[in-house]
Amino acid sequence: MALPPAAPERQLKHSRRIDVHIYARGTGLWEVDAVVCDVKTHDTELANRVRRAGEPIHDMLLRLVIDEAFNILEAGSETRGMPYPGECGNHGDAYHRLVGLNLMRGFRYAVYERLGGVAGCTHLTELTQVLPTAVVQAFAGAVINTRGDGADAKQPFQLDRCHALRIDGDTVRTYYPRWYKPAPEDNTLPAVNRSPNLSEESPR
């Protein structure tokens, strides 16, 4: 499907920025800083006061410390800009509950079990959902062998995880020929028609 054309006279009203920065500590541990920031281009009357254009409605930081097996060892959040001061960040840092989860094993479901609804902040909880693939990108080539090189190499983790990298596709055949597997041919025989052939003479 083609991208819908942008209206020539459209006006920007709201911007949401999500930034994820991932740092190596050099000790086998990594830090993940994720920020969500909402800004409007016009003054906005909120419950407590008018928020001026360009002043963040939300500005929230989530930080994880993880190991190279994707396990979360430490977690916490900081709410720096919020629509309801004194309340939005008053959740006792619920995001410590992320400790013990693994980013690659049932993470997104487990987050909503622990932090869905009123247990956490809508925006911070949504922010967690981009973290698994962001960390994979940081680890690719540094922690994870994405080429599948070497005699005892395993199939690269990214294969068969998206349309472009399906193992029977042209991308894998071209760039990962060792792991290419053509799609099996459909050798299914047509079903036999068991209904009586009325043109045949019936036995006497």
C-alpha cells in the first residue's frame, strides 16, 4: 500500500519524541535510557495551569541495567514533566518491578501483568515496548553474532523474524546463503473423487 499523501496545508499540533540510548559499562553490563516527551505547538490549558507551547506535557525517563543475556538487573524511572505535578510520578517507582524480567522472553506480556492500568504510568509502560528490539540493535555485532560465521555458528537470531528475513526468501539466499532453505514444493495430490461414477454400468 502506498504512503497516503500529506495534505499541503496541514498544521503541526503535537509531537511525541521517543529516544532510546544504550550504553556499555565495559563490565558486561549495559544501561538503557529511554525517554518519552510530548510537546504541543500551542498553549494548552491543563487542569492545573496553562502549558505554554514548546513546554513538555510529558517528559519521562526510564532506566534499566541489563546483562548480556537480556536480564534486567536494575530498573527505575524519573518523571520530569507531567500534566499533574505531584501525582504522575507518585507511584513509588513501580518500574523497579521490571527487575527479574528478560527482554527476550515474554517481556511485553509480563510488563502489562506487573504495570498495566493503574499500577503504573501509561506513557512509561508504553515506552517499555520498544526496548527489546532497541537492545537487540545495540547488541548486534557486539554481543550477538548476526552473521552466523564459523564452523559451529548457530542460525543468526534475526532470520525468520520478519518478512524480509524469512529463510526461504531472496534476502537470506543472497546474504545468508548458508541458512537459506527453499520453501517445500506443494506435492499434495488432488483428492480422489469417491462419489459413484454414474456413467459406469452398475453391476447386475
